Amino acid sequence: MADVISMSTNEPVSLRLIDREFLIACPPEERDGLLEAASFLDRKMRELRTHAKTPGFDRLAVLAAISITHEYLQLQKRAGDATHTAAEPGISEGLAALRRKLEAALDAQLK
């Protein structure tokens, strides 16, 4: 009996981040995960917007990316993932410093 490989086609999924809409193509089986990720990102961007001095969309997107990456790496570290934590010591501190630098640079650019 021959194996049948399911060739799923990408379908556009409409995502809303803050006040912008994006269409992103993804396989139907990944739709729920994409919507969940977009919802998480939207919440993070809204949270950051309440504390941002200049809440531009691009700035919020960069800050959210850094914040989420920082949280992810902290979880990896706590879980004891030796592969990543041993290979990347001090990455959390570096990301925090990078976040501060980006905020300062963006603040200076907008003045």
C-alpha cells in the first residue's frame, strides 16, 4: 500500500495587532497556533503601549519581540535546557541591556 502525503495549501489568515490588520498565509493545521501567537503578541504590545513614552507601532513591535524573547530564554534557563543556556551564557542580561539601548535610541530619534 502506498503512503499518501498530505499536501496542505497555505490559506490567508487575518490577524489584528493593535490597530493594524495583517494577512498571513499558513497551512490550515497551523491556523489555531498562529491565531494564539498573534493574540499573545497583541496583548504584549498593548501592555507595552501603556508604559511607552512614544507608542509607535514599530517601536512596540520591537519592544514586544525583545520582551518575548527575554521571557522565552528565562523559561529555558529555569527549565535547565543545558544546550541553550550553556552555549549562550549571559544572554538574558545582554537582551535587557539591548532593550534599554533600543528604548534610548528610539526616544532620541523621536525628539
